[in-house]
Amino acid sequence: MAMAVNVENSDTLSPNEEPKLKYDRMGNDVQNILLKDAVSCICVHTKFICLGTQWGVIHLLDHEGNTVPISQDNNQKDLQAHAIAVNKISVDLNGDYIASCSDDGKVLVYGLYTDENTHNLTLGRVVKSVALDPYYFKSGSGRRFLTGDNKLMLYEKTFLNRLRSTVLCECEGYVQAISWHERFVAWASEVGVRVYDLVARCSLGLIQWEKSPNRSIEDFRCNLLWSAPKTLMIGWVDTIRICVIRKRSQIELQTRDVTEYLVDPVHTFQTDYYISGLGPLDDQLVLLGVPKECDPETGKAQRPVLLLADYKDCEFCEVSTDSLNIRGYEEYSCNDYYLDMLIEENRFFIVSPKDIVIASPYDIDDRVNWLTKEGRFEKAISVLEEVGGKTSEHSIVTVGVQYLDHLMSEHLYEEAAILCARICKNDKVMWENQILKFVDVKQLRAISAYVPRNPEQCLSPQIYELIFCEYLKVDPKGFLKLVQEWSPALYRTPVIVDKVLEHLMNTKVENIYLEALALLYCYQKKYDKALTTYLKLQHKDVFKLITDYNMYYVIYDKILDLITLDCDRAITILIQGRDKVPVEVVEKQLENNDEYLFKYLDAYSKVESNGRYHGKLVRLYAKYDRKKLLLFLKCSDNYPIQEALDVCQSNEFYPEMVFLLSRIGNTREALQIIIEKLQDINQAISFCQEHNDRELWTDLIKHTIDKPECVTLLLKRIGNYVDPRMLIQNIQSGCEIKDLKESLAKMMCDYHLQMSVHEAFKVITLRNYFDLQEKLIVNQQRGISVTDEFLCSVCQGRIIIRDLSEASDLIVYKCRHSFHIECLADGVNQDHCSVCSAVKM
């Protein structure tokens, strides 16, 4: 049995604000428990609820408040776990084991279905918190659990089922809260909240809490919750922090000695309440808190509040705030309240020493009833859409039709059209019935944007034709837009063409109707009529018509008109269709318009590398786009250089002349232009360095020796290329040269460096020569091993003979050819192998 709880909305919210949560007080057996005892802690599992009381008893309840036997024989309804109040209860993921702790120094691990792996430890000190490994029920998990007093202890089964304890952290003050998820454990002590990696056995970081001179954080309970696998929610005093466990990148791990994971606090919020608990509700945050100030009238504590807030945009924005009428709230502080939850079911259990209240979101029918009662049809329909459009009590159709009629009566036709799309969806009959309501008030234009247009969902053609006719009469632009956007399969095209022609006969001809007519002709595949209409309009869609329907062969005599209409698009089409519109045709059409011809040939040269028109392009570049001329000259080899040079000379394009003269080998004239026309000594020096010609350097020195500023630059840059004396000997006596000392030093340094490099090359070359000569001599002086297998290359007899009386003198060459002396013909040069000499010949 559950009883409704009175709540009051916060004054900061509108009276018409939709309630977010409904509240029920837990009844049944829990009421009898609370008459005799008081709750000190709670742990909610998907299978049951564990209540710890002030008298050290643990009760097992179902989610409705009925007592569940806690012993294996089903005879024991509660467990006297401790002598005084239970501080904390923890349950494993499977709901097979529970753990508890108390100030009596005891830690209990109790099996609901087995006595194996249970423990009853007496630690002899106050134990404020305990946490079971979520996988404690699994064999091979180590059967681990944590306890928190003035240190954090890890207990785990070892070989021969012995229990081993490990101190993970020495804490300042008590470990007042522990939360364990997968490999990560978070706990709170006086210095803050620390997160620990049990696999790596290392701390991932300490989240320190701000201390206030007016209050001590030790006086407030820290609330820890893993709201997601790697998301930790912390609520302590009046501050909320939401942290994410992030895995470091491979680069961080390789370059720095750091842990694999780190704790990243992504949100921090300050609240107006002391926090008793918190948890997630979809993408929002639920907070149980107590106002900081006492009731000004009674001087006692105010009612606790359950607050729902958005926080994803780094701002804590309250959505709803409900004040709860908890029994005895005047005597309680924030530490007397607890909030636990079933995250999967979005159910929240609000616990005080003498009361348990269950909060849950409004279900769909609750919301729709409230919204329709308040006249908020739009919101009611949205709610129904979110759940598929239908519940046991409501549907989008029933609520939507009622709302649609209301909007039509209020002349809100646009809103009614949007609503019609939402409620009709794929129901053709319903669509046509609702559209007829718009016909009666001549507002088909309002619904035109929402009617179905997919072939599988389309309505009868007459519906679309009715909409066309209304636009044709009152909205020419809208009519054209429909022709452009709607598929001709939705309506009968000849009917609409006839309507347009009839309208044009009775009214003044407007270009917008002709444009629509051209499109309709295209839909009918009457492309010749469409092209005629577009050209009459001078409309740029003529280009799309040409490309879409391959109409290149009919535009030979219209090239100039097309380019005049839109030069860029026309040239693009001509280039794309150059196999259908030959370049000779385009050139002839544009022979009297150099600018258009230039733009066309410029584009043509970028896609065709034959260079056929490059000579003509030189002249056109010089006339219309001089900036591109030099790059073109450098990239192409298909123009007459002398003609190009004549063009550049007539236009006094000196940089281009320098390039062309260099290309034909007339570097001295090119250098003269740089010096006399461009007057760029740096370019002149670079030009000489590039060609590395002594005559060029001589010319450069001759033309610049009377200019002190040029001499300075030459002194600084000539040292690596020619003998500096060429320049120094030509400097006139008495010539005042700026920075002469530094320039000479730079020149001599460069020259000496160059000479040093040459000397080093010479030394290295000589050393290599003598090393190779020595290797050759050693190789030639090395003996040759002669075996029984060696044969005379003339007689093919063995070289080595055992009978010395028949032995003769031998000759063995480096090539390993061997001969008897008597086998060699008289007059043969014995310095070289006759076999190898014959091969070489």
C-alpha cells in the first residue's frame, strides 16, 4: 500500500509548470518497522531494499515496503547485525551478498543464499563506511570488500581462502563514504574525494573541497554516486561536482610518466541547499537538499526539497523544486536524510529516520491528462509522439483532431497545418479529410508545405491540383516554387500546363509563369519548347537544361548569347562538352570578342595540354591578365618564343622579357634589363648565382661598381661564387661604401670558406686515391692457390704433375687461367692472359 505525499512547488516556478515527479509514501510492513525503530541508512537494489536502523538491525524489503525473509530458511525476518546504528550497507551487483558497518567496530559480510565467503570482523575501531566489490558473488573475483575508518582498507581472499588486508590510503579523519564501480573506487575524507584505480593500484587524483570558516565539511555527509561507468557525482555540503574518468592518449602515456586514467571534474555547481543526496534522471540531475536557513517563524528546520535541474551546459538550472512533507522534518538536519535510487527505473527513495517516500516521474497518461486539462494540447501531442503516439488512454489522433479544430476556429492556419502533418502521418484518408477543412477557408497554401510527397504516401492527384490552382491565382512565386520542388508524379502535368496557359491568356504575361511553364515542358520531355522559353526569358536555367538533356549540338550558333548571359557557366559547359562543341567552333564564334575568347582559351588550356592555342594566349594574357603571363610562360613550351618576346617588348613587360631572354640563352641582355629597367640588384645577384657565368659576374660588376649601395651587396654575396679580387680591383679609389668593413669581412669569410671546402675536397680525393692504389697493389701481390683441378688453357693437361721428370714451368694469371710455358707460342706477350685478351678483342 502506498500513500500520496503532499508537495508544494517552489515559488520560483510558474503555477502552470508541468509537474515532473509524483510522490508516494512507502507503506506496508515498513510502517511497523518505523514505529519501533528509526532508519540510519538504506541501500536499494533492483531485487530488494536493505534498511539499516538505529538499533543495528538490517531489514530486507521489496520495493513496495513488504518484509522479505533475510535468512536462507526464510524464518528470520531481520538481521541483528550491530549493537548500535548501522552506518552503511553495501550490496553486490547480483544481490547475493550484503555488507554493513557500524561505530561498534564490526564489519559484516552476509550471504543471503549461502554461508560461504561471509565474514564477521571486529576491527576495534569506528567504521564509518563499507563497500562490496560489485562482482563479489563471482568465484575468482577475489571476494574483495573495502572498509573505511581512519584508513581505507582492502580485504580480499588469497590462497587457501585466507583473508588478506591491504591499506590503500592513510586518511585524515574518517573515510565517511565509499563508492565502488568496476575498477574504480571513490572515497571521501576530510581533505576531499579521492579516486583510486584498483587494477593499476594507484590514485588517479584528489578532488579537494573548499572549506568555509563558518562550517566544517566533517559535519556534513559526502554523497558519492557512479551515475555511469566512468561518471562520478559528488554532493557535499552545498556543492556538486560531476567528474569523468578519462583515459589518456597514447602520446601522453609515451611522453610522460603518468597513470593510464585521470579524473576530470567537468561540472561544479553551488546550490542554495545542504545536500543530502543526488542522482541522475535521464539527462538531468535530482538533488535532495535541506534549506540552509531555519524557518523564520518556528526557528526550526524547513522541509527538505527534491530539486530537478539541468546541468549539461555548464549551468545549474532548476527545472522544478518540490518541498516534501516528511514526518518530523522540523527535528532533522541534512545528514538525517538519504537518497537512493533505481537508475534504470528512474525511481528515487527519499529516506528520513521515520519516513520513506518514493519519487518517480509522471507517466505518459498522467502527463497527458494534466496537459489536456490545462488546455496545453501541443505539449500533450508531443508527449504522445515520444511514446509512439498511443497509450492505453490517449492517442495523437484523438487529441490532435480536437486541437486542430480549435486552431482552425482561432484562424491559426499555419499552426494547424503543422499539427495536421503530425497527426495524419501516413494515413491518406485522414490527410484528405483534414485538407478539405483548409479548402473551405481557402488556406491550402498554409498546408502545402506539409502534404505527403513520397510516392508511397502520395494522395490523390486532385488534392495537389487544388493546391496548384490556389497558388496560380494568388501567389505566382509560390506556384513556381511548387513546380520546382514537387515531383510531376504527384499530379497530372497536362492539367497544370493547361491551367497555366489559360491563366496567361486572361492575365498579363509574367516571366515567373513562363519559367514555371518551361519546367513543366521539361517534365513532359518537350525540351525544345523548354529551351525556347528559357532563351526568351534569358534565364540561367538554360545551362542546366543543356547539360541535363545533352543539348550541345543545338547551341553552335548560340555560344556568344550564352556567354553574354553568364560567362563562367557558359565556358564551364563548353569545356565539359568540348568533344561535342569543338574548340574551332567556339573560336570562330568568339573571333570578334577577344575578352570572351581569352576566358575560353584560358579555361581550355587548363584541361588540354596540346598547347595548340598557347601562342594566341600569350597575346591575350598580355592584354587581359598580365599577372598570369609569367607563370604561363614558365609552364608552357608550346608558344613561339620570339613572338612572345616581341609581345613583352611592346608592352615593356620586363620580368617576362628576362625569363624569355634567359630561355633563349641571351643571359647578358636579361641581366642588363634587370639592372637598368628593373633596378633590382638582389635579383641581379640571384640571376648571376643561378647561371654561375663568369661573364655575367663581370657585367654585373661593371654596371654596378659606381653605385656604393650595390657594391655593399656584392661584397656580401659574391664570395662563394667568384674570386673577390674581380670586384675589389674595380672599386674606384675614394668611393665611400657603407658597412665596408663588415662587407669585406663577410666576403673574405665566404671566400675562405669556399677555398677551405675546395682544399678539403682535394685532401679527401688524394686520400681516397692513395687508399685505392694501396689496395690494388696488395691485391696484385697476393698469391694464387693452384690445385689439381687447374688445367692448361692450351693443351688442357694438368698443371700439377707428380712426376717431376715430366714437370715444366708454369704461368698462372690473376684471372686464374694457367699455361705450360712450352704451350705458349713463341712471340706471345706473357704479361697478359691470352684467353682474356682474346675475349676483350
